[in-house]
Amino acid sequence: KQLPAEIVEDDRRPHEDIHAYLPGIPAPSPFRDPSEFAFIKEIEQNIDEIRSEFEALVDANVTTAQFRSVTSMNYKNGWKTLPLYYNGNTIPGFPYHLCPVTAGILEKVPVAGRIAGFNRQQPGSGIPMHTDGNNMWLTCQVGVSVPDGKAWIEVGGQRHVYANGQPVLYDTTFPHETFNEAETADRVVLHVDFWNYKALTDVELRALQKVYGYRQKYLEAEGIPQSL
């Protein structure tokens, strides 16, 4: 279906791969200031505890069983996620008692209909350039265990090099790609897809959460799994 030209050419959303678009969202930029959102500061302040909790999950072999690809894109086994939230919902049976600080912070965030959890990118791997066609969500990543100066993400032609404890906030409607140039070390970040609640009214946010909830139920009824 052809979208109206005023949407495709709208300078607030200068990309063509649109599947979920809300008019009136402020003009985007590839990277945003993480200080706009209080929960990101809270992650920064608690990064040592969050790292310890990730290590506790590793020690309990949770990551071995639950690291997985959670998108349709072929990441060739290099990028996997240990989800704490999937499609905006908690994971039944997940041992949240092993990561109370991380879980406590995420409870305060309007997690969007994708994921929040720990992303691991293996040495010498990356994901290809792509865009995510939803202008209502933002993505935050904070370095948990990052090889020094070796792992990066490029968004809209601008590159950010990951560092331990350092957040990056970006708009995935811009073309983006990642790579881990390290030879032996994984790159692990805490990844949060969330509703851009600073650009939405409370009514809009609640309505969108409701709509996406109905969408998940519809897809489940069509036989498309929406939970892990």
C-alpha cells in the first residue's frame, strides 16, 4: 500500500520504511541526550550492581538457556538477547530475584513492544544496516561489559563507541548498524526499547499501549507467538 507523499516526505520522519507512524512527534535526530530520561541516569548510577546481577544470571546458567535471537533479522548468531521484557511484558518464570536492581528500574519504564534485557554481541560480529519503522519508540543501551574501544554502533551516519557504564540513546528509524571488532571479548549492554513518553501525552501513551496489546492478542490468535 502506497503511503501519502506528505508522510513519506515529512521532514520529521525522513525515511521510507514506515509501518507505525504518529504525526507530531518532534523532529528526530540519530542520537539523543540520555539525560532527557531519568531512568537512564538511574541505570548509570547503578551500573556496578547491574553488572553483578548479569554475572549472577551467567553463574546460574540462565544466559545459556535463554540468550536468543528475538527478531526476524538474521544476525548470524553474533547478536543475542537475554530478555527481561518481551513485547513490553515480563517473562513468565524468569528469575527476577537474581537481578532485583535491574528489574526494579525497568518496572518504572514504559517498555515498548520490543525488548528490554541484556544484549550480547560476539567478537567479530555485527548486524547489517537497517531501520525500524516506528517513530514512537526510542532505544537506550548502557555498556555492561564492553571491550575497550572495540565495539560501536552507527546511527544515521554518526558513530558511537560503546564504553562500560556509558549510555547511548538513539532513534532506530534512522539507518543503523553495529560491530564488535574485539578478537575475544563479547560486548554486553543493557538494552531498553521504550515509548518516547516525553513526546506523547498520557492519553496517547495509554491508548498506544492498549492498541499494541490488542495487536499482540490478534497475532497470537493468528498463530504467531508473542511471548517467550
